[in-house]
Amino acid sequence: MVRPFTSVRAVSLQGLSLASLQLFGWGLYALGYYLTLRPYQPFGDILWKQTLVATSTGLLVSSLLGTLYWSLALRQRAPAVQILLVLGAGLAAGLIWYQIKAWGVDWVNPFIAPVTGVASFRPGEGSFLSGAVSFPIVMIAWSGVYLGFAQWSLQQKQERRLLRADAEAQRARLRALRYQLNPHFFFNALNTIEALASEKPERVREVVRELSGFLRYTLLDEEALKAPLQQEVKAIEHYLAVEKIRFEDDLQVNVDVTPEAGRSRIPSFLVLPLVENAVKHGQRTSPMPLRIHVTASIERDTLALEVANTGRWRAEAPDADGTNTGLDNVRTRLETQYPDHYRFEVAEENGWVRAQIEIDTKALTSHE
């Protein structure tokens, strides 16, 4: 099945905290308060003190309001309850904030001292932000931003938990691939070494060298879910070299990977199961010699991988060798890593079985 390639960009704000959002928001409020009050307050030293009083008391009241919302677990309540609590608490907090601010302004502005009354008009004030009505409005708006941020933060935590769970699932899948990877190959390799020890002892060292090179790749750090394609290709060459010694002239191998494709980082053990599958099915269905081609290149912003072997495709239920299980793992890992950005097909044509993988190069770099 061919999947369309699409480009998806996600914006991450994980570095943003509620404290930094608070400071940034109240800094903007202070600037707005200062500028809107400036035409009504001719004395600069009193103006900045009034701004400081209004902003600091607002920061204090909003912090207490946020603590109240947190203790009530407001984000977990029904939307209607949230609206009612925000309106009620925001209105009350705004009026309390206005009164505290009024006392502070009385203290810093000597011209207001003769004026009495909690809600009376104060000389030097007249802007919208310094009026009594604006304080509940600001607190209600602040409550909306707080709840939005809290909901976003909860969603980010859930997404991080899902990502961790997905990473653990991928590691478990990778471990399963390692344990599953060609137990018959190791058995056959040991038999080959035993046969060579008596017939061609000079070639035993060659088999051991190729086998150890292959094992080196299978012992990659389990945390390394990805590796450069050229590393996996090197392991494939070791694998096929051992099989070549085993089958001799009955196996012909060609590996052609461009340098640009070799530098691409792909999920570990993505191509090896396809090569193992080609050897297993090919030796049973292909006229001798069995021919295996492994190719990789970058074509039109797409990493194109192909493992082809002569013979026929045997679409059967998973067997003791776990071949079809390996192909299912390849498909699952591609879907997990590059949804809507890959194509995976196994097809038979003109006496060849071709397993083809195509991955959008943009998806490769975005999942580094």
C-alpha cells in the first residue's frame, strides 16, 4: 500500500513554566498600566510607584488565586463548574485586589490622603486600567489564561508519558528482534566452522572474523534505537559473507548503498530482517545460484531501500523461524516512527522478490 508523504511540524513549549508566564504577563500589565495612567499623573515618581503597587498586588492576588484553583482541582471539574468558579473567584479576587491597590496608592500618593471612601475617585487616576471595573476583568482574564496553561501542561505531561511508553515498547520490540534474529544462522555458522576446521582450516579465521563483525552490531546499546544505515549495511555484509562461505558459488551478493543514503539514521535492525528473509526464502524457491541485491539511495527527498532476491514469495503464516513476524515488526516500527511518511511493500515480479522501503527524508531528520 502506498502512503502519501505529508509534512507535519509541531511547536514545543515545554520550556515554558507557569512562573515565567506569570512574570511575563504582569510585566506587560505594568507597561500598560504605566502608559495608560501617564496622561493622568503628571508626577513621574508617583506614577511609577502607583504602577509598582498595582502590579505587585496583582501578582500576589493572582498567585493566591492560582493556589485556590489548584487546591480545588479546577481543571478536572466540569466545564460549567469551571466557568462559575472562574467568574465568582475572579470577581471577588478583582475587588480585593482593587481595595489593596487603593490602600497602597493612598500610601504612596500624598495628594490622595485628604480623600476618603473606598470607591471614590482619586486624583491622578483616570485611566481604564486604574478604574475599579478593570480589576475583576483582569482577574477573570488571568483565570482563563491560567486554566488554558494548566490544561496545556497536563496534555504535555500525558504526551511525554506516551512518548516514554512508546520508547519502551520500541526497546522491547528491538530486544525481541535481537533474540529472534536468525538463531538458525548462528547454528549454521557453527556448523560451517566445524566443517571448515577439517576441510579448509585456513578459512576458519575468516568465518570467525565475519561472524564477530556481525555480532558487534547486534550488541548495540539498547538505548540506541537508531543507527546510521551504513552501520547496518556493514553488519549485513558480515552476515552475507558468512552465508557466502556456507553456500559458496550457490550465493551471489551485491550491496550498493550511496554515501548520502548511508549517512541516514534509521531504526536499528530495520533492514537485517529483510536480508534474513531473502536468504531463507530464496534458498528454498530460487534456482541456483541464489542472487541477493541490497540497494539504498536518496531519490527526490526520499530514502529508497530495497532487498531483492531471486525466487518466489511465500506468503505463509509465521513459522518457527519467525520470518513473517520479523516483517510485521518492520512494518510496525515504520508506522510508529514515520506515520504517513513511509511506504513498505513486498512484491514478486519477473522471478525476483523485492522488499522495498521508502521514507521521506524530512521525516528522518525530524525524528532525530
